[in-house]
Amino acid sequence: MLNTDFTEEKLELEKQLLRQAHLNLYNNKNKYAGVQFTNHMFEGETESINLNGTLESVDKVTLASINEAYQYI
């Protein structure tokens, strides 16, 4: 990894923040409705992808997968 300051602990903290953002979204009916509307309106297009990913995708992120994505870019 190019940035050696990014540790497993920092990754877990960021993942926890993303998980909390998702849970907060589900608890806010207006925001949740807006996200669902966007998902249905733009189904199959990049606009339907949530910038924070999904709860499932957050759990799949590892330091190795971040490095691989960075190298790809």
C-alpha cells in the first residue's frame, strides 16, 4: 500500500462510520424514500449506485482490495 499511515484500525473505523451512515439512513424515512426513488428511477445506471455502497459491500472492503483498486486507477 502506498500510504502506510492507513492501518487496519483506521479502515475498521471508516467501515464503522459507513455502517452507521447506512443505519441512520434507514431510520430517516424521508432520506430513505429519496434514495429508494433514485434507485428505481435510475435502475441499471450509475446514478442508482449509493456513494457509500451497501452494508454488505462495506464489510467486504479490505486493505488489499483498497490497494488493488488504487493500483487499477
